[in-house]
Amino acid sequence: IIAATDAGVRLSPTWLAALVAPFAQEAETPIAVAGFFRPDVDGPFQVAMGATVLPLLADINPHKFLPSSRSVAFTKTAWEKAGGYPEWLDYCEDLLFDFAINGQRPNQPTAFAWAPTALVYFRPRTDLASFWRQYYRYARGDGKANLWRKRHVVRYITYLVFVPALLGHGLWGFFARWLGWLGLAAGVVAYCWRPWQRVNVLGRRLSAGERGAAYLLVPIIRLVGDVAKMVGYPVGVRWRRQRDQKS
């Protein structure tokens, strides 16, 4: 069995025992086990960051969850069949590895047994500049690996078509300009609603003022992350096309 974690995380004392337990406990021996991670946050900015970019346990469907390399284990045989982690990819390599693992159990919703108590604690970025670089690189990795095309297309359409249309109507519309502003406000609320709920969970120790600041930071973090993705993704696509042409 190979157990893997990532740099920058803090392991719970029982992490390894919880991670490898399903290999002995499951009726059908799994080929891989997915652990979980919790945001390790302090202060309103990190609470907002963790709430925006990291799921809570309640958000996870174990049958669809693709574990990051922060908390995962697999058999050596499964690792060999998957070809290991793709060394040509600098970001998102864990997703391609997950797909290769799942491909070894095509008749199951997932090849990963679920071990939610195999916890590691992950500290999100502490400023917007480092967060922008992180998500730029994530999206560049998506472009290199040809991942999540529909998601990226939807993001471009949202920011380049719908947002300008609503803003334009709110500023210069010929009738009921309030509809444009209402549409923008509704979009922001819908987009930030789940992160705001997570702020209530992660920010229990914050004062009322600090929690209010965390709420206000969520849409800013969303916007910065989305812009970083829209800039990074075409860079990765261009890299992939150049690589394909050379091969």
C-alpha cells in the first residue's frame, strides 16, 4: 500500500491508520482510498478563503469525489496500472491519476473507498496575489491536461456575455434598468451562497465584525479566482497544442 500526502498540510494523529483501514475492513478489497482535508484557517481573510475554495464534509458525494494528493492511498498494483502520477504535468496531475484509478473499476461509481476520518489540515493562501498565482496555475494545468472544458466555457460566457449584458442594461437600458442590477445582485448571491454558509461554520470563533468582513471578502475572492482561471486556461491550451504538434 502506498499512502500519499502533500506539502503544506498538517496530518491528524490517526491519519495513516484511518487511511489504510478500508483495505482490511471492506468486503471487497479496494484498490484505493480517499481521505479528506479540512481548512486550517485563522482570521477573517483565511476563513473567507477556505469557505470559498475548499469543500466541507457535507459537500462531498463519496461516489463522485476525486481526492487530491493531500490524503490518498492506493495499492502498488493500482499505481503501476495507472502509470503513476503524470510527471509531464505540473498541476492537476492528481486528477489525471484519479481518472486512471477509476478506470480500473469501470463498473463501479468510484474505485476509491471513502475514509472521511483520514484527515489532513490544509491552510489556504493568505493573500490575493498568491491565490491568483495558485488558480492561474491550476487553470493552466486544466488547459494542458484538457480538463473541465465545459466549466471553463461557461465561465467565459458568464463574464464576457451575461455580466456585461446585465451591467449594460443597468447603466444604459431603455426600460426597467433595475432589472440589470437585480440580475447582477441575484447572480452574486447565488454564486456566493454556499461559501457564505461555510463562513458560518469556519468562522465560529470570529467576532461579528470579522465575520462580516469574511462575507464581504467571498465575492472578491470568487472574482480574483475566476479571472486567474480565465487567464491561465488558454495558456495551458496553447501549451498542449504546441506539444501535440511536436509529437
